[in-house]
Amino acid sequence: MERIAFCKCFLKKVIEVRHPLKQLALKWIDSSEPRLSSGISTPNLVVQSAVGHYCEHDSAYSLTGFNAPHAQFGCVRAKLIMSRPLYIPLIRFFLPSILAIFISWSSIYINRNQIQTRLTVLIFSTSIICFIIFNAYSDMPTLVYLTAADIWLIICSIFLSISFVEFLIVQMLTHLSQKYRMLADKDTLVRKESRYRHEKRALRNAFVNMNASPKVPVANGRIFDKKHEVVRLFRLNILHFEIQPSSSSISNSDVIIYQHFRRWADYLSIMAARVDLGARIILPILFSLLTFLYFLFWIIL
């Protein structure tokens, strides 16, 4: 891996009086290339070569109350070409960030009901990424362009954000599924106003579906005719449905409401499981593809 960097060097002896280029021309002692001291070394970098350049710049050399005369001044510049082994950034930068992404994916395999555990895993992986960013940029100068490290951290941050979004979607679906189950079981934890509003909506949808055109919805992996189901329930005079261990006689509206809530609870629970399953498959494949393209593009350049 090779990179070109420009750095400022300070001369041991500084000329106090500024002389223009016509009076003073700065040159390297060796015209071919600058000479580097043997005691100077850079951490984890090897200087392969140093190329000297001559430059000129325009500047004011005298300031008066009426004018500021300008002149051309000479300067010297050195370009150092350094190399660094590839295993150093892999061990200190890439492998920890990849490990953080893998840790964030482990939350997908945790039970959906263990919210605190999944959230703790995501926060831990985020702290690893933040530590890598702080360690990588603490001793680096500010640049006006994107580097390879910036692009890699952007990729890792995107996948970490996707993991958080997936966690929020799954928790929302799971919470709604649990709420519909409590509505179906007439749990006392649900407010009366909320239960009344949902039951009214369920009955209204049932009557609308009775008069609507036949449709074939899908719920809980089974295809059934909702209109036929509602008509069958209304044709029965007395229905016995096992809500709890002991069966009891309930009205047609109670059966419709129970079926509606159970259907939505099963549907939302299955959707949450499918989101988790899709994330387990799609995220590793997409991350592996982007990682391959990143390193391929980086090595070629």
C-alpha cells in the first residue's frame, strides 16, 4: 500500500531578512533529491524515496503607508513517498469494525421478546465503532476530502443504522401483535376506550367485508374467504368457542371480534419473524458484496 503525503518541514537556521528570488535562491544541497537524516523515522511507515521540488510564491516584502510592493520569493519542497504493510490497518482498523458489525447482527438471533438484550448488543457494537473512529482520527490532521477510511466507516455506520432500524421495526410489530392478543383475550391491561375503539372497528370491517366482493386474503400462512367466514358465523345461533381452558357460550359479535384480533396478532407475529429472517440473510450477503468491492477498488487504486 502506497500513499503520497505532503508535510511542512522547518529549517534549523532561519534567515531573518527576507530576500526576493533575485537576491536569494533556495536549493537542495543534493540536486537529485533531499537527504533524510538516518535518525528520523515514522511509526509503521517506511520512506521509499524523497523527491525535491523548487517553487516560487509572490509576497509583499515591504509595507508602507501608501503601498505594499510585491516580489517573487523562492522556496523548496520535498515529496516523501512512504509505504505501509497491509496487515497494520487490517488489525487496527478493519477487523475491529467488521467484528462490531458481526456483533450487531447477533441481536437478530436473540428472542424478539428480550428487548433489553438486543438493545444492549446494538449499543455495545456502536461503542466499538465510536472507539475505532476516535482512535483513528485523534492523531490525524483534518482533511478536506474523503479518504478510504472515511468511506469504510460510512459503510459500517450504514449497516449499524440498518440493524437499529430492523430492531425498531421488529419491536413495533411484536408490540402490536401482543396488543391484539390481549384484545382477543380481553386482558384488563388494555384500556376500555382502546378496546371499545378496536372492537367497533373490527365489527365495521366485518360488515363491510360481508357486502364487498369476495377476496382471498392470507393470514397465518392459510388462504381463506373472509366473507364466507363471517356469513358462517352469523348463521349460527349459538357458538361455543374455547377462549380459556373452560368453554362458554358467547355471541356472534364476540366471535367475530375474537377472530379479527387473533388473525391480526398472528399476522403481525409472522411479519416480525419474517423481518428477522430476511435480515439474517440479506445483511451478511450485502455487506460481503460491498466489502469485496471496497477492497477491490482500494487495491486497484
